[in-house]
Amino acid sequence: MKRFPASVLQPLLGVVGIILLLVLWQWGSTQVSTERALPSVVAVGTALIINLQNPAVWLAIGQTLGIALAGWAAAAVIGVVLGIAVGTSRAFSAATRGLLDFLRPIPAIVILPLVLLVLGPTTEMGLFLVVFGVVLPIAAQTAAGVEAADPVARSTARSFGMGTLEILWRVVLPGASPYIGTAMRVAAPVTLVMVVVAGMLGGAPGLGSLLSLAQMTGRYVDLFSYVVILGILGLIVQAASTRAERAVLHWHTSYRQEGI
Amino acid sequence: MSVRGFTNSRPLLLTLEIGVPVTLLAWWWFASASSTNPFFPSLQKIVTEFGKLWLFDHFLSDIVPSMSNFVIGFAIACVAGVLLGTLLGLVPPLNWLLGPIIQFIRAVPAVALLPIFIAMLGFGNEVRLFIIALAALFPVLISTIDGIRGTDALLVDMSKVYRFSRIERLWFVYLRSASPQIFSGMLVSLQVAFIVMITSEMLGAARGIGAMTLMAQKSFDILGMWAGIVLLGILGYLVNLLFSMFRRRALAWHLGAQRAQASN
Amino acid sequence: MTDVRLDVRGLAKTYGSGPGAVPIIGDLTFDVKVGEIVSIVGPSGIGKTTLLKCLAGLQPMTSGSATIDGRPIVGPPREMALVFQEYTRSLMPWLTVEKNVFMPLRHLRLPKAEAASRVATALQAVGLTDAVKKFPWQLSGGMQQRVAIARALAYRPEVLVMDEPFASVDAQTRFELEDLCLQIRDEFAMTIVLVTHDIDEAVYLSDRVVVLGEKPARVTRILPVEFEGTRDQIVTRALPEFGMLRSEILTLIRKTA
């Protein structure tokens, strides 16, 4: 083992791990009494290939990703604006502290019944849930970033005659961008979860409702294949958001400060 | 006093901090008092319904099962996460072996895993508990691995020089050093467990706060739905508050050390 | 004739193997007698820390031998304690000063009273009796290093090895800590091996100075240091012999750098 460098051993062992899991899975599928409970690797693999050739599935994937992305962007705008307000104005921060501190630990799922009631099983419902799920952490981190802005930089800008808005745009926001970047990256996978939840529980369009349908009609092979697709989507979303963060903030990585 | 001076004064800030939430609540109360909107009944009616439902009527039959699933699931996740995380943190090859599997399962929204495990294991409460524990496992597992791997090599060398036993090194050096990260992971796990508890009930359960709330919505029992939402909100807030207080006490040394480092 | 406590013969250390191997230490031979203070000096990057790691049993040596009281060093010896250069990182930030000093005594399973008295004596020797309940991050750098020294003292080693212990400390505190070293050797009859880049410090403290040079490291010369009377920061440093020794060592180091 010592002979192999870590750069070779690490991916090798990773692949071995996946193979072991698949073998275990295949063995498990032969042990279960009803065939449908744990379909074999082969069956799921076949279903996966078939489903990936189905335009309806791709539509669902597009809807899922679309709602997640739109919600993420909307939450970013709302969250950053809110965060700036809280971070710059002590009065505003004091006024909203009670409300925000109370709402922040409450998961968005809690209001799903209400949103479903008012908006029905629609795209808007999904969008609303996504925004609700990630807007407050983004706002909180933005506020922290704004508050952490270097007062020396601010005074310098003011002494150059920059107006408040200009200082905000050129000094405060760039300074807060690592915080905002981290919050957005952390929020990305959450948006995916919220869309799927909205689909499974509320009937919003996307993979969530496909999954729900597959479960209700007992098509377990399809169910498993959808879960695999979701896993792959999740990994893609994570990788994409990490890369995006690094690309936008490469100049600031050394400033990264993650709170406890 | 200038405008900025006024808006930054302490008495004003205090008034705002307490006054605004109170005012908002009062406004909600009075604005909704004569509400005829089917979706947004009066706050007073919601509060009455809340008392009727939760305070002791449905306490045993619904609050207890939900919260016990949540607490037990969270506890299992923490213990398993720390144990497994320590093992994987200390034995990198094992971490490399299991890494991709962990990353993949973690990438799937927990609620999507529920139908799979129901298919495999049936409809019992245990399946729900299993999913809560499984979903909550990952944050604490990953932060434990990170924390253990981040232990200062110098501290490990020191413990070797002074001939700590392996167990002593594990407990007094590795775990203590990783505790800030472990606690952070536990906080996230707490929130995940809470969310998955609710979603798993909403997905299909006979009892539980989440189940009752969604069922109320489906049968147009708006007041019941609101009562459930309010309860879940309060519970979510309290659970977070309690854990954060506990975490702050356990990590008092860390906050002090960080502050000292920042001022250097 | 004084007994030899540490005996190093032909110690060599190479990192890696095959074509990419990096020899750090070529051949080190020296000994340390009971109750001596021996300083090891040399140019930066010569491998002084590597040597200490081998001596402390934290790393295996590639060839050669090191024995303590005649027994070969294969792992951290019971009779040895190490004081690190990075004192902040070597203390446990989640423990008070007292508990930090007590930590190594845990597995010795001493009776409570004895352990407590060892901790108290050690802290008194370094002058930190008032800081027992404080946390390391509440103390200055010099005080933190003193905690590390107290921890070593409470452990009652026979050999105290110090790796550039006063490098990151201000000059005034450094003089105090140097005198503390002399005190420890006298009071606790300890053998001290000190790695330092500060030649003045080496000359002031030591009974012998081991000068390292060349790449991979070898012993260039071992110089005995003898001054009349007890060492004193002002008096000893003003002696002409002090200056001569210092120049001699500096010349040796410069030649082989």
C-alpha cells in the first residue's frame, strides 16, 4: 500500500468503494422476498437508460433545475438587499432583529401547507418555497459581510468624496462578497431539496412529482432511477456552485472567513 | 444631535428591537380580527385553536411521537456520525473508500430516499426514524472527519512525547480539538433532523405534527393548519435556541481563543 | 567522571527513498553527560529540528544509533520531555494552565496529592502561580512558553530537550527564561539539550556547544564552555572569553553555511 502515492490510491479506493456498494446492492436484491422492493442493479440501470431517453423526464429535470435556479437568483437579490439594509442601518437592524432571529431557524417546509393552499400545485408554489428556504441565511451572511467591512476603506472612500451609494457599490459590497459567495454556495443544494419537496408533497412540476407518481403507482424501478438522477443532479449543483464561487471570488479566497 | 447620532442612540435601538415585533404582532391581531379571507383567519382564532389542539389534547398522540422521532433520530445520527467520522478521519484509506458513496447519498434530498426505504422496509415508524437518522448523519459525519483531520500535528507530537495512550490521544487531543467543528456539524444535523421529521410525516403518516398539519390543509381545516404551522415554527425556534445555548457553553474556550487570535 | 546520559553515534536521516531521496542529516556523533546543558547550533535549515525529532523518538533514524542511559531510542522515551518552539500550538487551548500542566501526569496514575504538588511546584518554579486558572490565550507569549516548561518540569524528565524555545519571545523575557533554565538544571538536576540559532544564548547557557554544519548535516566541532563563577546575564556576557567563543562559533557556522 505504501508504494502507491495518495494521488493514485485515493480515486482507486473510491472506485473500489462504489463497486463494493453495487455488489452489495445486487446481492441484497436477490435476498429480498418481493422483486420490486429492491430491484437489482441491472434493472435500475436499464430503467435509468430508458428514462434518460424520455423527453418527459428531461422536461422534469429542466423544471426542477429551472425552479431551483430562479428561486436561488430571486433569493439572492432579496437576501442581499435585505442584508445590506440590516448591515448598514443600526436602526433597521434593531427593528428587524426579533423577527429575523425568530424566523431564521424555522425551516421553510413548515409553511408548505399554507403555500400549497394559496398557490396550489404550481411552479409559483415551488418558487416561493425555494426562496423562503434560502433567503434568510443569505441575508444574514450579507449583513455579517457588510458589518465586517473595513471602516478604514470606508473612511478613505468618503474622504475622496464618494457618495453613500457609490461607497456601497465599490467598497462595501466587494468587501462583503466572500460572505455572500459562501452563503450562495451553501444555499444551492438547499434550493434543489426545496424544489423536490415542493414536488413530492405539493405536486409542483419537476422530478419531485415524477418520484411521487412512481411511488404511488408502484413502479419501483423507475423510482430508484429517479433517485439516482437526483443524486447526480445534486452533485452537479454542488460542483457548479463551488466552481462558480471560486471563479467569482478567486481574488478574495484568502479573505475567506467562515464563522463557527 | 445629528440624524445619524439619533438613529444610533441606544434607547432608540432598544425601543425598536422590542417595539417593532410587538407592534407587528398587534397589527396582525387587529388587522385579521375581522378577516373573511379563508386562507388567513384572525390571529385570535388561530391562538384559540392552537390551545385547543396542542395543549394537551393532541400532546401525547402527536407531539410526542414527532418529537421523540426527532430527538432519537438526531441522537443516533450524532453518535454514529462522531464514531464513524473519527474512524474515517484517522484512517484516510477508509475515508477514500467510502468518500464517493457518502458524497452521493448526501447529494440526494433526504425526502426522496424515503419512498425507497419504505419499499424495502415497509411503512412502520422505524423507517421514518431511520431516514431522519440517515439524513442527519451526514453533516456531523463530514464535520467530524474535517475536525479530526484538522488536528494540529504539533499537538499530536506533544501527546506522543508525553506518551499519552492511544485512547488518551483520541479523547483528549483529537476529539477535543475537533469539537468546534463537530458542534457546528451537529447544529446543521439538528436542523436537518427537524426538517426530515416534518417532511417524512407529511409524506405519509397517520400521526405527528407534520402529518396533522398537512391533513388539516387537505381537508380545509384552515385553523388546524395554522395551529400546526405555528407549533412547528415555535418548536423549530426553541430546538435551535436550546442547542445553540448548549453549544456556546461547551465551546466557551474556543470563542475566547478565536477572539484572542483575531486581536493579535 | 560523569556518566553519559545521551549517546548519539553516526545518526543519519534521509527523507524518502530512491532517486527522490533527500538526505538531511549525514552523520552526527556527540554525547550529553548527566546534568549538562548542551546547545546545538548551526545555520538555518540544517536539520536541527529533524535531529530533535529523531532524539525524541518521533521519527525513526535512517541509520546510526541514539541511546538514553544505554537503551536505544525507538519511541518517545519515558525519561525525556520536549519543549517546542511554537508554544501556543503545543498547549491545549481548551484547558486551563493548571490542567495543561497536569495532562501528561494523567497516565502516570500518581496519587492525587502528589500530582497536585508536582503541578504546584512546577508552576511556582516558572513563576506562574497566579495564572493557574487562566487559559493559554489569556497569557502573553513568554508566559505560554513558561507553561510549556512547567508542564515538562512536572513530568520530571531526566532529559529536557528544547527546540528553539525562546526564539519567538521578546529579548527581556528571553533573558529571564534563560536564567530559568540554569535554575532548573541546578534545582532539579536535569540534563538539558537545547537547540538554538542564538549563539549568545548557546554560549551563555551551555557547558558544551555542538556546532553543526554542511549539507547533509555533520558535527563540525564540539566546544567546551567554561566561565568562572556562576552565570550572570551582565557579568558573563561581558567577559572576554564570551566574545571569543561567540566569534569562534560564528566563524565555524559561516564557513560551512
